Amino acid sequence: MLNHKWMRAGAGVLMGATLAVSACSQQETEAPAEPVAQEAPETEMVMGFATRMIETNGITLRIAEAGPEDGELVVMVHGWPESWYSWRHQMRVVADAGYRVVAPDMRGFGKSDKPPEIEDYDIIDTTGDIVGLLDALGEETAIIVGHDWGAIVAWNSVLLHPERFEALYAMSVPYGGRAEQRPLERMQAAFGDNFYYILYHQEPGGVAEAEYDSNPRAILSRLYSFTGVPLNPPEHTDPKRGDTGWLPRLGEPQQLPDWLTQEDLDYFVSEFEEAGFRGGVNYYRNIDRNWELTENLDGATIEMPVGFVAGADDIVISGANEEQLRASMSRVATDLRDVTVIPDAGHWIQQEKAEEVNALLLEFLAGLEE
């Protein structure tokens, strides 16, 4: 879901590639039982935010939190290769507006659990994590915000569990309905023998994560710098897959983009140095499985309020304008309230254009209360 000229042919493919609560019984006793003191969850301040570990859907996720506990819950879901920290600019602003904001490290990322099997990262598990998070926080419903893979998880969360969500705000990845064809078949037809990172992620033996794990700083700095900064020429320019991975095909940035400080990059790098890239890559390895698992969503619609924002230079939207995006998403979202394409912005929209995105998000949230 990243911006590069040789990825343009597959962008439309990616747009279509979608994407118990336990009951407790009490025994009656002659006298009420003494209340048991509950330990407060252990919190840790990380990059200025309170974080803690929380049990959900059979795994443990690290969450970052901001805002009043009695505020309406807003869950922010990050993508690849990112972290809860991708929402640093939104969390405080939304919290200051009175909302309870929670941003998890998704499974496979950061300090969250990293289940071993590829199938542990399918759309049923990842959306189940979000629903389980609501349960663990004692919330019946939430507003969900998602970017990149987080947007895919968010779209599917409201489709699979509509009773648990009040509204959806998606970033970068639109959704116009379940694809008619297996997503990987469409990508293979589009790229043939040429390199394409999503197909690279499907290769056996873990070659993709091995490459990224060998130099997290190199892959992250290159991916975060696709737009807006001068790049050195890539080492490898042959479009064929061959035996060359992704890093040599990406030009090294001559400087960091304005939206990314050295401290920001250092934090992202440290998280992937510890967690590795396998969990995140496994999301891609479930693209076809997700398509199979969501057959029941063919023709399904979303009745709750939906908003969308993307950067004009984000290859995921393939140059689509607001009118085209609205027409596509309106086939599914019956209450599509806002579609915005921000000029001079790429894929990392909530970080690149934080002020503009914050204003749009706050306007969307305020509209829910009218």
C-alpha cells in the first residue's frame, strides 16, 4: 500500500483485496461476598503516552491511552509497517475533545503478542482483537479509525460486528465491496514476472521478513520517504523479480521527510528491531484467506456514518478524485459523510498532514453528536 511508480498497476487490485463474550454466573450465598480488590493495570509512559498490556481474544495487546475514561471510546488501528505511535498526532487532540482514545499495537507488532502461525493473522482474528478490546475495556460500542491495514481491519470490523461500532473513519484504503476474483490471482495477472512487494510477501521461507529484519532502519526510512524528499537512485532497476529483494529497489532518502523526526524514526526502528517483521508480513499472507472467509459479506452494506481521507499522491487510490472515491464507497457505505483527498500528501496521511487530518476527524466526530 505504498507509493512507487512500478506499483501503480497493482493499486486497484489492492483496493479490492479486502479485505465470546463469556457469561459469568454468580452463586447465591446467605451473605454478600466481600468485594475483592482489583489491582490497577500496570502502566508505562512511552513517548509521552500511558501504555499498558491488555488481554483480548486470547492474546495480549499493548495499548496506548489518552482522554477521560468516561468519554466515548475511539479505537485507532494502525497499518504496516507501523505502530500505535503512528497515531501520536491524533490521540491527544481527540482526547482533548472529550473522547477516550485507545491505540493498540496490533497482533504481531511492537510489544503485543506475535502468534506463530500465518493463519493467526486472518481477518477473523484481527477484527476479533478489536471486539475483544472493547470487551476488555468494558465498552459496548466504539468509533473505529483505521489506516492502511488498519483501515482494512476497520472496514471488516464494522461489516462483521456492526452492533459493536457507532461509526468508521478510514484512511488511505477505501472499500467498494468484496472483490469478485481472488486478490492474489489479480495481482499475479497484473505483474507476471515483475517484482511486486505483496507477491514478494507470499514467497515461502520467510524471505521478505528476513530481508527487512536484517536492516529495519533501511526499510523503514525508505518506505516512510516515498514522497516529498529527494531519493538516491536505487541499486537495482530491473523490474523482474529475479533473486533481488525489495531494499535494493528503493532509493535511499537524502533526508527525512518534514513530518518524521529522527526521534520518531528511532522509535519505530527500535520497535521493529525487537518485534521483527514476520507478524506484519503475515497480514499480507492472509489476503486470499480473508477473501474466502468473507464470502458472506458479498453485497453487505454499512449503515453507520463513514468518513474517508487519503493523500492525493497515495498510490493506493490510483489517482482517484473525491467524486470517484465517493461513488465507489457509496456502493457499500449508505451514510458516507465525508470523502477528502489532501493535495501534496502521500500514504502516511495522518502523520504527513496531521493538522488537516485532525480537523477532518474532529469535524466527523462532532457530526455524530448532532
